[in-house]
Amino acid sequence: QVQLVESGGGLVQAGGSLRLSCAASGRTVSSYVMAWFRQAPGKERELVAAISSLGNTNYADSVKGRFTISRDNAKNTMYLQMNSLVPGDTAVYFCAASRRWVPPSYNYWGQGTQVTVSS
């Protein structure tokens, strides 16, 4: 089994930056698709960014140019660098992993970390 633990969330002013981390344990996730999701109050959970085992990335339109997803396979860890934050980014951010790309199946999830952006 794979366990995922997010960290790095917090309160930040608009225009600021945060770096989220997702540490995996139980087994290596180097061959997995890794992704960040978020859920804001009153909204459905949405995909923020995903990264393949080869480093290919996809981003939601709302975060393109501001967020960067990356991974360090030696540390079995994934990251989300968030810059130029706006209040609309306020949400609980979840780390997830899928053993397959087509179709994706995110069978492993972290507990979530709160990101709050003040205006």
C-alpha cells in the first residue's frame, strides 16, 4: 500500500507564494502518475496539475503560468510551487497517485492541506 502525506499549506497574502509537498511511503511511486487536486467551499473537487513518470505535466487553465508541479523520485516526493496566489486559490489541496495513465485511477490519496489566500 501507498501512503501519501501533504504538507506546506497555510495562510498567505494575495501575490505571495507557497510550496506544497507530498511525501509517499510504503513503496516507490516513481512509476506512478502523481497529481494535485483541490476543493474549495461549495465547489467540486478539481484537478490542479498532474505529472507522469517521465515528467510530462498538465495544468488546469486557472493555474497555468503560476503553479509548477514537480517530483523528486529519489525522495519519493512530489511538489507544487504556487506563485502569484489569489483568493480564488483558497481550498484544501490533496495529493493523489494513479498506477495508470489511460485511464487514470487515483487509488491513493493524502489527507489534504489547507491553503488560504487573503486579499
